Amino acid sequence: MPSFVYIRLIGFTAGTLLQLFWMVVILGYRRQRNFERVFFLLSLALFFFYSGSLLALNAQIYYSDPPALLTAFAKTLLCAGLCFLPPLLIHLHLEYAETRGMLPGGSLKRTLLVAAYAPALYFVLRTYPLIVSSPGFDFLVPGNALGRGYGAWLALAMVISAGWEIRFHLGAANQMESWFHSLLAGVFAIGAALTIQLHVVSGGLPRDLSNVASTALALLAILPSAVLIYLVQRHNFLQIGRQKNLMYAVSVTFLALLYLALVRRVSTWLAPEIPPEASAAVLLFLLVIFIEPMQRMLGRRLQETAQRETDRVQRLMAEIQQQARQGNAEKLARFIEVRVKETFELAGVRVTLQKEQEIGDHHRAFAKQAGLGPPSIGKPRVAFSEGKMSEPFVTLGNVVGIVRVESHGSALSGETRASLEFLCEQLPASLDLCRLIDEKVRLERELAERDRLALLGQMAASISHNLKNPLGSIKTILQVQMESPELPESLRGETQIVLDEVGRLSSKLNQLLRFSRPAVRGGIVEGRCDAGAVMEEVAGVLRHEAERRGVALELRLSTNGAKVAAAADAVNDIVSNLVVNALEATPRGGRVQIGAAADDGFCVLSVEDNGAGISPDAREKLLQPFFTTKTQGTGLGLAIVARRVAEVGGKLDWVSPASGGRGTRFRIKLPMQS
């Protein structure tokens, strides 16, 4: 046989196995992306071409007159591969360009795909039946059977692919990608030139040179397919390299198949001298020689892999420890998500920080139903889980966090899973450090705030003490003057104005005195009262002020005389300050609604107005002492409310705007007296 026949025989075998290799890898990878699907279909088309060519070549070697059925089957495989090769080349590059952000999806992409696949229907429906029924078929240059139109179509597809590869080369993220795309651009350029010469020009080359050119064109896809295996394995190209378990399993399987094929081929060659069974046994026994070298090689490789992954985790933990020293557990969790995703090249990472009691009632119900018993108590740990981000994850024990990862493919590789589990073993220390720093910062801020408030309270008490007695004397003198019939009418009105201002100033000083009282921590203020009665009292006192301002004051009670675990003066401070603020914020003609209702062991007090609402700038400082938006306010009303609510173990929240884009609603939940 001519030498190029052996070359084609070896090349078609290698091409068939390479494409089968990629089909198995992609099926095992199972990444839900159009790029992988089109890559699989392109590998299938090339597999049809190489397997059909291999079948036809073997039939010509073993049969002087190949069976018609075998020839028809080989033609079918060849034509199926050739007809869909050009559109799949274009489609693959369009999908890759879309993943790189170089091509917008939508109507443009659909138009290009329709233009790419339309000729395939013509060749499948019209040209293929003519080829099958025709007795003559050139398996050496099968593209000629499809006509010059097919040659022009295939050459155009290769030119377009070369153009895309040049764009990918220019926009490559690293040198490895740049080199591979430049290699593919060269391969497609050579393929386009050979296609034009062999299938479009059709002539002008000597027979031997034509055979060499056709062989080169047929085997052109082997080089990038083989190089891609190296790039995926060594550089994680296309993000398949992280699936090392899959790559190793498929590689070993195909090496075994190749060796068995070699055993069969050598046994056939040696059959005239040695029985095939004997030669096959000798060749299989030769594998024993390679066991020890392979064991040493695998041992070194496993040691290198373990060391590399350990170093990777240690470098990542150093970054996490540095971030943990900044405090803020939520920021640390987001940092871990970003860095773990980048380091291990995962599709998604979610870190949830929690304690065992926060896992949820449904987790405990699951454990009870499964007969797992109560959660075991042990040292804090971070649980690890692999799966979709949306899938529920049940864990028991002293869990302080959950790291959930999602791989690009069907599963994590062994070393990646081991590295992530090792990382999760180290994370509790970083989380403890972050929480300790968080707690330290919180305590320092709280102590600084308490010192500041204590100083302000002392100053307020001193000011109130020094001013209250003189104001009392002034008020008494003015009241006596007002009762005197000798006071002229012209001075009586002005004296009343001064008396009112003295009263207003006294109320401000009373606020300062109330604020200067030491806050009681932990909600243990003793006392009980009827919250509804207190609200009725406050409404009665402030109704005159509401009428003066032209504001409707509405009272709604449904407590049924229930008692709250708070002293009457504390509830009075809360309600009166909120109502005064609401009256001052409501324009003439508006309304203020106050109410109280029992709700699941709590008494809920509410004060709502339909004023302008709270501006965005004032929201964060709303409850801070001495912050006010009023020209004559002290900024202590809401600070006193917040303090009194905390002292009685209640909860304060507010909403602005409350309804219709206007107003503010304050809600206070006070514990009921048991």
C-alpha cells in the first residue's frame, strides 16, 4: 500500500478517537451552555467524517469489491459530517463570540445562523440522494461529490472562522489563549486555501500532489483537537480543566482502547509466524513492566497536586484573614464568595453565616423525620455543599456558616472538592476573629456613645438646674401681675406672651431633665399601666394644641384595658413626644391618628400624620440626640422616645412616607403585663 494510505489510516483512526474523546468529555461535563452543545455537534460532525472515511478506507483494503451496503453507510456518514461542518463552524464561533461579549444576541445572531444553516438543507435534501444512488464516489476527495458549490461554502465558512479567530487573538486575556487562537486562524486559512484548490478550482495539481493536499485537508482538524486537550488539561481552557477526574478517566479509557487496537493490529501482522492469542498475551503482559514506573509517576503527580492545592488554600486563607481583621462579617462573607469563585473558577459561590439555632425549624423537622436525632454539639464548623444555588441545604450541628458552590460542569474534581473542604475547616477561625473584632468595635462605639451621652446629660442637668429656679420665680411674679386689677390692658397681653414663652422654655428644660436621667439597660424598668388610659390622657392634654393648629386629632383604642409592663410616665413620655412631633409636622387641615391595640402578647402603639414626611437626609440621624430639623426644637423628643422604648424592652420602628406618598407612621411594641 502507498505510504499516504497508511498515513490516512492512522490519521482517520486518531481523528475518530479524538472527536469521540471530546464528545464523551462534553457529555460528562454537562455544562448548560450553548457553546458546549454546538461544540459537541461539531465534534459529532467530524466524528462522522473521520469514521466514514476510516470505514471506507478499511473496506477498500480488505475487499476487492466492497459491499454496496457498507459503501452506502460510509457515504452516509461522510455526507452527514460534511454537510453540517460549515454551519457548525460558523455557529461555534458565534457562540464563543457571544460568551466573550463580542456579539450581541437577538435578531442579528438568529439571522446569521439562518444564513449559515440554510445551505445544509439543500445539500442534505437534494445532493445526498444523488450521491447515494451514484455508483462512483471518490473517498479520497469526498467533497468533490457535493459539487463546487459545497467547496465554496466550506471555504467561506473557514474564512469567516479565520476572521473570528483573529479577533479572538487580538482580544485574548492571556498569552496561551492568544497563541491558540492564532494557531486556529492559521489552520482555517490553510484549510480555506486547500478547499478552494481541491473543490472549487478542481484541477491544476499533479495526482501525487493532489493526494497529499487532500490528505492534509482531511487531517487538518486533528492538530487543534489534540492541542486543545493539552490546553484544557494544563491551563483550564474553556473551564473544563477543573474537571480533572473526568479528563483522567476519559484519557485512560481511550489509551486503553488504543492499546487494545494496537494489540489486535500487531497480532494480525504476526499471525503468519505467531498465533494471534500468543502475541496478544505477550503484548498484554508487557503492561506489567510499566506498573512500577507509572506508580512512581502517579505518586509524584499526586504529591505535586496536593502541594499545589494546599498552597492555593493557604494563600486564599491569608487574604481571608486579612479581610477578617477589618471586621464586618457580611463583608467578609461577600469577600469569600468572590475570592473562592475566582480561585477555583466556579460557576457560583454562596456563603451564609449563621448559628446552629438559626438553621430553621424546617431543618430540625427534617432531622426528626429522618431519625437523625438532635444536632450534635461540637466545635464550630463551616459546612460545605455542592449543588445549585437554589437547592435547599440541610445541615445539623454547631454550624457557624455554610459554603455552597456550583461548578461549571456536572461535578467538582477530587482535588477541588478536597481543597474546598480544607478551606471550610480553616474558616471558623477567621469568622471568630471577624466577629470578635466586630464585637470589640461595637463595644468601643457603644462606650464612646454612652460617655458622650453621659456628658451631655450632666451638662443638661446642670443647665436645667441653674435655669429652672429663676424661671420659676419669673413665672410666679408674672402670674401675680396678671391677677392684679391695676395692670393696664396694654401690658396684660404682652405679659401673657412672656408667660407663655416662660412655660415653653420650662417644657424644654423638662425635656433636658428627662433625657439626663441615666438609661436603664436590658428592658427591666419596673411598673405597669393601662396604655389606653395613658393615650386618652395625652390626647386630652394635647387636643387644645391640635385645635389651635387646625389639625384633627383622632384616637382609636382596642386594648380592652390590657396592662403593659411599663410605668405610666414612660408611656406618657413616648406618646406625648410622638404626638407633639406629629402635630408640628402636620399642616393646617391635616390629621393625626393615634391608637393602641393588643397583638400577640404585645401592645402596639401607633402615631401617624399626613405631613410632608421625613426627608432622606434626616433618616439616619432621626433618633440621635440633639438632631432636629425645626428652628426651635431641642432634638431630644425622638431620642427620649427611643430611650424609653429600650428601657421597657419594647421595639420602635417607623415608615415614611406612610401612605399616598406623604406622612410618617411610628409603631411601638410594648410587652404586655403577664
